[in-house]
Amino acid sequence: MKTHSDTVAEDALRPMTPEVRGVGRLFRSVRLFARRNPLSAFWGCVAVLILSMALFAPIIAPADPLKANFRRMAKPPDMESYFGTDQIGRDNLSRVIYGSRVSLIVAIAAVLLGTTTGSLWGLASGYIGGTFDVVSQRIIEFLQSFPDLILAMAISMALGTGQ
């Protein structure tokens, strides 16, 4: 008759499956990364929290971000709405949570567009070479010589207000 300790001993001697080994290896490497780079691990956790907040916005948000409550117009923060309300009574915390979705989508799209455009331009410049390569280098050097904020202000002035 097998006892509980015999069963536990047999389970301990049985080789681990590749899935279990992979998960253990993953947790070990995450722990090692957090120990070696605590600041990076902290900001990684912040990024995961922001992504989780954007992903689970319908569950987390305390109110509908578009629903106006005319009894609570322009109220300061209180226990009912932690960030207060705007001029037509919408909950600011809910608007921030739902707004994080749009901000993340725009940021991811900008990174993908910039990476794709830059990679294709660099490939074309390297493949074609010659005058195209030299002109491409001068354009990129010109763009990098301006501070980003001044360049953004110049682009926004050139595009106008949109009216």
C-alpha cells in the first residue's frame, strides 16, 4: 500500500515536462532581470499596468466616459469621482482610462509606421546608392540637427489649426 509520502517522492523523481521546465526558466530569468536591473523592472511593471488598464478599460472604469451627469457638472475630486468631473458632468477618471486606449493605439501605430518607413528608406538608400544615398543622408542629418520641439512647432504652424 502506497502512502502519501511515497506518492510525493515518485512525483518528485518523475522528469518534468518541457512546458513546466519552460515556465520555471521564464520565472527564473524574470527574477534575475529584476535583481540585476531593478529600475528597468519597475518601469516594465508600470508599462504592464498601463497596458492592462487600457485593455481592461470597460471593467476598470467606474462610469461611462461619455455619459453626462448634469447634477455633477465641474465637481472637484471626491469619493464618487476620484478625478472630479468636467463641465458637463463626465467622470474624468473614466475618460483618462478610456483615453489611454487611444493614446496607446496612436503610439503603437506611430512606432510601426516610423520603423517601416525608416527601414524601407534605408534599404532603398543602401541598394540604390549614389546620389540617392547622399541626398538621403543629408535630409536625415538636416532633420536630426533640429530640436524635436522646435520641429514639431514648425510642422504644426505649417499645417495650421485645421479650420
